[in-house]
Amino acid sequence: MRRIGARQADGAVALVGPRAVLVPALGTWFTEGLAQEVEQRRLFPWLAVAFGAGILIFFAGVDGTPWLAAPLIGAALAAAPVPFLGARPAALAGTLALTAGFLGFAAAT
């Protein structure tokens, strides 16, 4: 099957056109932006964004009232590797953001 915007390359479909250039460019833009945030130690305000995203997920995606312990257990499991991530600031930031998201979900519960 031949689709517009795709090309067959050794049995796999490869993107051609502007999307083929845009996807890697967005990936490098995101990676460079995250590295700059880590270098300048400006990650703390993003915890509030992750907390708010947890609240948004609660109101947008939950049908009924969830069990309160579920997001708290998720936050505890997400925060468990934090003491071991001191040498990897990007992984530490992702872990703390995930923890804040779980806690935001729990706060909305």
C-alpha cells in the first residue's frame, strides 16, 4: 500500500517531506532546551507545572472517584530512585516531575 508522504525503505515506511525534517528537529530542540534548564538550575518552577498536569489529568480523564492511596503509592514509587540520581540531573528532574504529577492527582482526589 502506497501512502502520500511515505516511502518504502527496506520493508519499513520512511517519512519524506517536511515531517521527516520536523520530527528530529523537535527532538533536538527539546533536548537542548532541557539541557539548558538543567545547566541554569531552573527546573524548580516546572514542578508546579507537573503538579497542575496531575490535577488536569484527574479532571479530564477520571470517571468516578479513584482510590486515594493509588496516586500516593505511585508518587512513592516514582520518588524511590531520587537518592540515587544525584549525578544525573535530567533523570532527577523527570523523576521529580512524575512524582509531582502523582501528587497533583492525589490533591485533586
